[in-house]
Amino acid sequence: MTHSIHRRAALYGLGATLGTAAFNSLLQADDEWSTTRSPDEPPLAPRAGHLPAKAKAVIYLYMAGGPSHIDTFDPKPKLDELHLQEFTRKDKFASAMASGKRYFIKSPFRFHRAGEAGIPMCNGFRHLSNVADELCVYRGCVGESINHPTANYHMNTGNRFGGDPAVGSWVSYGLGTPNQDLPSFVVLPEVNFPQGGAANWSNGFLPAHYQGTPLRPKGSPILDLEPPEGVTREVQRSNLDLLATLNRGHAERHPHHDDLAARMDSYELAFRMQAKVPEIVDIDGEPEHVHQMYGLDDPESHEFARRCLLARRLVEKGVRFVQIYAGGWDSHDYLERSHSNRFRIVDKPIAGLIADLRQRGLLDETLVVWSGEFGRSPDNGIRGGGKRAGRDHNATAMPMWFAGGGVKAGHVVGATDELGGKAVEVARPIRDVHTTILDLLGLDDAKLTYFHAGRFKQLSQIGGQVIDEIVA
């Protein structure tokens, strides 16, 4: 009697035996990106990507809370006609707060066409208008979550539930950094972290070398940046050498203790940073006209301006990925007052950053990204009219723009419907945005993988497509 064994059954059988270990080992050996590193090569040593790169670094301006596309870069005249018109909303995309009796809300802001390209822009962006011809406004991004923590995780890591590596971690893993004295991935948060906390810049399942390094917005940017009083650099070096000798002995007895290797590397990096970081974060030496360009002379914009200027100094020194946070965009009511306050904080610093990068010849090789975690709805459940009106969360339409780094300058890509409820042209998921960012940096999302929990994982989770309409 003969028995035929189907291929699928054979694979299932393999997974149920000791062959699983050997099979997984073969898969890992086939992971070229993980295994081409020399054992003596530093984890963050600079590496070539898979593709010709258009950009070398990223500055990600993250507007936490969800800015309204309808009140920034996507005007909707139809809402002027429908303002305060009542209707009932109940659909699978609506949150509990967005269901039931609703009222259409027109934008409290006026719009104009900025630059020679005529980019639609609200009047709150007075300074950004001056660099409008550098922008590629994208109206097609579609998210999947209307809750702040999960939406933040999705935009920052590709996984709504957290625990995965951040975009900056993937970039660091793929490209390393040309400056071994500084982290590859730096985060410039506010005093209050975004919802979801530090998991927004975690290394996830990647080795610890690739996690984001937050610089504190107040006081010393990193605790213990200055050595204790009476401790010289020579004494520190001697202590580190002794510690390294002890750790190497432990590592020989436990050769697969990756956390120990990462901790040893972090001690060495911290030692080098003590010499380099104080010089970089000291922005007082910048010329006065640069301070004014960024808005450092304005108390309202000073703190965000400082972070934008620091971002330029970091990428200038070889840092690969810098993310800057500016919260407070969650405007369920008092939209005009709330968004106006945000415009005054971020407008001039962002315009100054783009102009400064251009003047220094850095914009073409630096990709600037601006987004929040989702957009806002064209309606609200509060019939307050003027000053009290606001907008709820909306994942199906959100504001985003790019500048520099190989994108089409002076363009608007995609569109939302006439009310701004959802993206209808060049509508693409967040994973395609991530894939496009990697592509501009010379990285192929399908090849930039890491073997974890029995399978190869990637930033896009299930594979993404480059948004060709954005790329120059």
C-alpha cells in the first residue's frame, strides 16, 4: 500500500518536530540583511541600503493629538453651506462620541494659495507659506484607529498594539549611522510624552542598539551627561575598561546574552556622548539671525523652535532619524482657539527649519515629514457654533506633508471627498507611507526584515507599496 504525503502536510509535520529548530535556523541563515554584518562590526556602523537613496536622514515633525486636515491644508467650501445643519450619524467608522445627533462644522479659518505652486494653506500658517513650494501635501493617508495610543503606535511602529520597532529603529537597523559618537535615532519630546509613551520610539524586538534616545526638553538633555564632580575623563575611561573586561568574561560564558552586549555598547556611547552632546545642544552660539529665523525670540514658539534647531544640528552631525513632538492638537471643541495656539507654536520654527536646511544644502538629502496620528471629522456633536465648535477623530482622512529628500516639491497628491470625511484619491494605508519613507532612504521594506518569533518581520507588517505619486 502506498501513501502520498502532500507538501502542506509535510510542512505541518516538520513544524511539530525537532525539525522546527533546524528549519528556523536555515531561515535565519537565509536572512541576508541580518547575517551580512561582521561579528566585529559595530551594530550602528554605516551601511549601504538596497536601493539608490534620495535621502540620508529624516526629521519627523509629529503633531500629537490629531490636527485637522480641514483646517490646515484641505479646505472644504461645502461645509460653509452646511454649517450647523443637523443630521444623524451611525457607521462602523464612527466612534461612540461621533455617533448620534451631529452638526456639520465649517472651518473658522480662511485659506489662501501659497507659493508659486498655489498650495492651499490656512491663514494660521503665515511663515510656512514662505516655503510652500518645498512641500508635497498628501491628502490620501488612511489610518485604522481613532484612539490616540493605538493610532500613535500605528503611525510610529506600523502596529496598532505597540511592541514593535519604531520607524526610526528600522532605519537605524537598516542604515546605521555615520557618527558613532551619537545615537542614530534621537527623539525630542515635550515634557508630557505623547499617548502611548516611550513605546512610540521603542526598538521593539530589534536589538536594544536601535531604540530611540529621547533628549529631555528641560534641564540637561540627558541625565548624568556631565561626570560627577572630581571624576576625570581618565578615571571614567579606566572604569569602563575594567567593566568591559568583566563583562567580556561573562559574555564568553553566556555567548547569546544580547542585552549585555547592548548595555556594554551603551556605556561606551554614553562616554563618547559626554564629549559631543554638550556642544551640539548648546544653540546659544548660533547667529542671532538664525535664532530669529526659527522663532527662538518668541516666548510662544521658543521651546519648539529650540527642538527644530537642535534637529538640524543633529542631522548635520550625522544622526539618521530625528523625531520632534508637538502636542495639543486634540480639538473636540474650541477648535479655532486651540488650533490657533498650535499654529503660533509650530509655524515659524517649521518654516525656519525648512529654509535653514535649504540654505545649508541639506534639504535635498533630508526628508522632512509632518503628520499627526489621524485627522478630524467634518462634524461635531456640540452645537455651539463659532467659538465652541470642534471636531472629533477621523482615521479615514488625515493631513500629511513631506519636504526635501526626493519628494515632489510644490505638489498636492490625493484628495478627500467634498466634506473631508474620507480620502478618495491616491488613498493608501499607513504601511504604504512607511514603505515610501524607507524607499526614499534606499531601503526595501520587503528586504529589511528581522527574524523574530518564528517568522520574518518588517515595518509594513504585511508588505506595502511605494506611493509613486509622492516621489520625484
